[in-house]
Amino acid sequence: MVLRAVLACSCTPRLCDNLIAHGLGASSTAGENAGGGQALGKPGTRVYGSARYFGRRTIHTREPEYLVPPVNTWARIGRQVLTALRDTGRALVLLAEATSQVVFVFSRQNRNDTLHQMFQSGIKSLGVITVVALFTGMILALQTGLELRRYGQEAFIGSAVTISLLREMGPFMTGLIIAASVGSAIAAQMGTMVVSEEIAALEIMSINPVRFLVMPRLVALALMMPFLTLYTNAIGILGGAIVGFTQLDVTFIAYFDNCTRYAENKDLLVGLFKSFVFGVIVVIVACHQGFATTEGAIGVGRATRRTVIISFLTILTMGYFITRMFYR
């Protein structure tokens, strides 16, 4: 293995032997002892991302583990559930470790990385956010206004559009856009670094990958998401005003009067809190999937796809529970 060669060149013989004995060679040795890399001498299921503990530090070998294939459907379902729970736990541990490294965000290297990530994830996303937010507000205003016109109440589209954007659609659409663009990019970058063993090289050089890679992205997106959501809300409300004036004969004065009359500060604050949570979700899911990448380019594509799917589902689920928590 390349990693063993790097260890041999960068570590003392005793430290190299200890590292290999405690983690770097454990997985492959276990597979060899089990009969050609298969557990219990039977065809096995490969599960990647194994971890071994060396002192106070976890060494992620990223070598395959071999498991006995499930004997029936229930065993297969149970294994999938346990695997999902294990991955969730590892993602939460990654979140806790990245949060503990936030105290170093003002160091020179981390500060520069964080500012760069804020530019990459925030400023460079304004173009697509503008288009999506504008047409989201226009669609909301048109569909709501057409129904309200039947009752002669089309002047109230301002309040309907504003409350919908502030409470739900603003943070939701922003979260989906960031998950599809920024989250997939993070997963692809992390996955490429893993399969090329750059992450392992960082660990060998005693550089914490979580502090160096995860923490700046976590801080950057957690800070930028509320501002991106505010921008989405503003563009969406403007799009609704354009539709109201051009298609529903609602003046700008009447539209914006309804916007400010019925919307509350609570609606804005809940939406901003949602956007903060969504930003954390996107970063942690992307980094976790990236760190679990195996099998070269195919694994990078798989990690990117899983990042987008898991982020979408988690954003939908958390959006509902946050709304349920604040609006009863």
C-alpha cells in the first residue's frame, strides 16, 4: 500500500510498527486470516471506512471490512438500519469535533480558509439563487392571486407571498440550492482527497483534517446561509410584486402594505434559524460522505449523489419539525 510506504518513510520504525499493529494493518490482516479476504470463509459484504483507535486519536484506515452476507430479508433490513444508525452517529461525532475546533477559526490560516469558503459558497451562489428566488416569488404570487381573485381579495397576495417565503420557502429553496451546488462540490473534493490518500497524508503529518477542512466550511456556510436566505426572501417578494402589478392589477403600494402588515418578526427569525440548521446539515453530510468515499472515481460520484439525496431528505424533515416546534 502507498500508505504503508509513506509511514515507512515518515515515521520511526517503532512508531510505524505501532501504527500498523493498531490500525493500518488490522483490517487487511483480519481479511487475510478469514480466508482470502472473506469473513468466516464465506462470500462477504464489503463495508468501507473502518476505524481503529491508537491512544487518544482515531485512525481511519478506510480499508474494507468483510461481513457475513445476510441470511434473509429481515437480516438485510436490519443490517441496513444498523448501518444507517452508525453513519448518523459518525456524522454527529464529526459535527461535535468540528464544533470543538471553532475556537481556532480566528487563526491566520483558518481565517483565510473561512473567508475563501464564504466567498465560494455564498457570493458565487448569488446568480442561481437570484433566478430561483425571483421565479419562486412570481409563481407563489400568480397561483395565490388567481385563487384570491375569485373572491375579490387579490390585494392580499403580498401577505401570502411574504409569510410563505419568510417561514418556509425562503430557507427551504436556499437550502436545496446550496445542497445541490455547494454540498455536492464539497463531497466531490473530500472524496477525491480521500481516494488519493491526501487525508491520510494529513493525518500522518499530525494535521487534523477536521480543523483543516471541515471547520472552515462549517463556519462559512453557517454564517452565509442566513444572509442568503434574506436575499432569497427579498428577491422572492420583489418577484411577487412584479406579478401582482402586471397580471393581477395590484399596485406596489397595496402589495408592500400587505407585506408589512401581517408578517411578524417571529416569521423572519424562525426562517433564519432554519437556514442556519440547513447550512450545518449540508456541510456535515457532504464532509461525512466525502470522508467515506472509496473505489476511486466511481466512489466519488456515489458520494456526491448520496450527499444531495441525504441533504434534501434531511432538510425536508428538519424543516417540518422546526416549524412544528415554533408554530403550535
